[in-house]
Amino acid sequence: QQQVKQSPQSLIVQKGGISIINCAYENTAFDYFPWYQQFPGKGPALLIAIRPDVSEKKEGRFTISFNKSAKQFSLHIMDSQPGDSATYFCAAKSGGSYIPTFGRGTSLIVHP
Amino acid sequence: NAGVTQTPKFRVLKTGQSMTLLCAQDMNHEYMYWYRQDPGMGLRLIHYSVGEGTTAKGEVPDGYNVSRLKKQNFLLGLESAAPSQTSVYFCASRHYRGLSQPQHFGDGTRLSIL
């Protein structure tokens, strides 16, 4: 049973465009929602994270939008650049768990 | 500060051979994890450890064993390799303090079983 559903599986965007990746979850106990970025040949690395007490968090061109009632959260990449081409994973974790639950990943390609 | 280091980076095995993957972290993290990454399947948890001397099964533990004899090291063993174990293996670690601690990943071990 997939507890965090991530879409789309792949995404192609033109340079300067907005990339949007969505995740939906079922477990209302989740209270930490990180996004990881993975470049080819490398391990995932934390990009940005949010807790459910805020609806939005922005770091540079990257923004997480969080909708607690809909149990959804999304990553927006503004002014997408070719260097943003990577695989992005959303994740969710509850405070009482050792284990985060990952989405299946989105492969983003930004064309120059 | 190396973070999480995985050894080896690449390996090719024949079916039935055994091997051990080593993960070492220098951040004094309590929690450590082994994942496998396959196309379209995301990151699947194999085993994890919440402290020295402890291990627990994850989502896909069959065919793998682990040991955490030292806090900084987490070993993943394949006793009898099978082609289905061809994958990229990632180790991760996390500090136990605080609710919002991210995982830190190594750069992976690419394993092919022929």
C-alpha cells in the first residue's frame, strides 16, 4: 500500500517555466514533509521541508505548498533551469516513527 | 566531513556469490537505513537500525542481512546473490533529536548480479 502518491512520474519543462510536482498522503499522523533532490549518480539530498503548521515555505526558487485538509503538498520550481534536471522525491514522516515514507519520484527534465 | 560514505561504488557479482556493502557515517547519527532504488519503484527500505547493536526489517528484507556492531557503520550483506537483487543501494543516516531531522544519503552502490 503506497501511503504517499507522487505525480507526475516524469516532467519536461522549458527553461524559465514553472515545474510542479504533487504528492498526496493518507496518514493524518504525518507531521514532517521533506522533498529530496537526486542528481544522476548521486544520492538524494534534502531540498526543502515543511511542517503542517504552515501552508507554504519558500527557499529561493523552490516553494512547498501544503494543504492539510486535502492531505496534499506540492513542490513548485519557479524559473526552472537546466541545472534543476534531477529526480525529486517527496516524503512524509510522523513524529513517532523512525521511518519516512517516500513517493516514487518524479524525473524532471528542463530543456534549455 | 565526509558525511555518509558507501563502499564499494560499483560491483558485479555472479548468481550465488555473497558480498557485503559497507556504509560509514561520521555525523554521530543514531539511525541508519539501507534502501534499494529501482526504476519506477522509488526508494524501498530494506533494513534499518536505531542504534548500535540493533536492526529491524523494512519493506523488502528478504535475501539481505545487516549488522550494526559500531555506531558509525551499517553493513548490508547478500548471502546468495540473485539477479533480482540487481539495483542501486543507498545508505542513509539521521540524527534522533528533533522531529524534523532529514536523512543524509550516501552516493550509492551500483550492484549487478549476472
